[in-house]
Amino acid sequence: MFGASVEDNGTVEHIDQLLSAAKSAGITVAISPHYYYPSDQDWQFAGPLERFMHSVGMFARTHPLQLEGFDGSGADYLERYKNRILDGKTVVASPHKIVGPQSNDLVLQLRKRGVTQVLLAGMAANLCTESHLRELIEQGFEVVVIRDATAGARLPEGDGYLAALINFRFLASAIWTTDQAVAELAQAT
């Protein structure tokens, strides 16, 4: 569903470049992870994507307070990102369960650090990325979406990435490429 868009956009590489540039600039880096715990399997209803994610163990963790089985699981970070995420400085918010940060502490974490501007990237443009954008702007943040550091599902009904880009144009403070973001971050140092 997302694979072709991830490859076409160079999403994995672009997120890697953003992480490096943000760390070099010394700005707050925050991750809003998506985790499911065994107790989440008891939900009485779910949308099609949720059912799929539960059925394949995507983002599955064994327990909220234990990391046993985390490495290499569907919830684990890509290996190439780990040195920046697990450096003791990156904010790893409590998990979101569906697509947005409404159920986690991302906004609190950003506010407590005095963050007012957000560079937003993520694998699922038309789901998690757009939902995070909507909530963050409603919470008063200035949000720039990094258009080639995200991707979207391609379905018979249409291209989720293109649909998200349209919405980003209406909602985000700006839409940048990774190259633009890296250049801006380099000036911030």
C-alpha cells in the first residue's frame, strides 16, 4: 500500500537526513510512536487499517512497561535511525493508537520545551502525518510539512500522498522539501 510511495519519495532517506540535520542544529527532536499492546486486541471495534495492523502485529509490543521483544518487532525503529532516537535526548512521546497525537503526550512534551515551530515528517502522509498536522495547528503550533519525507497509500480510489499534499497546502504554514529543511537547519546552527 505505502511501499511504492515510500520508495518514489525517498522517504526513509529523507527522514534520515532530517534527523541528522536536526541533531546537528541542536533542536528538539520528538518522535510520536505508534504502539499496540496485547490489551489493545480487546477493542470492540476498529477501522479497516486498525484491523489490518492488529492482524499482522504491526507496531505490536509485548507490554507497556517492558522492552522484551522490541528489537526487530513491528514497533521497533529503523536501524538507521536508532542512534539519533535512542541518544537520551530525543523526546519519545507516549504512543498514539490510531493516527493522531490526541491520545499521547506529544503536545505537552513540546510545550514544556518551549517549542512553537514544528518540522513534520512521517511515513503515512494521509493518515498519521496529516492527523498530527491538524492537531498541532489546532494547538497553536506553526507547522512546516516536509513533503518528500512522507508517503501515502496508493489505492484504486486514489493516491493518499497526493490527497495529503492538497490538504497540507491548505493547513501547513509551509511545505518544504528535505533539501530546504536541511538548509534552514544548517543556518540555525
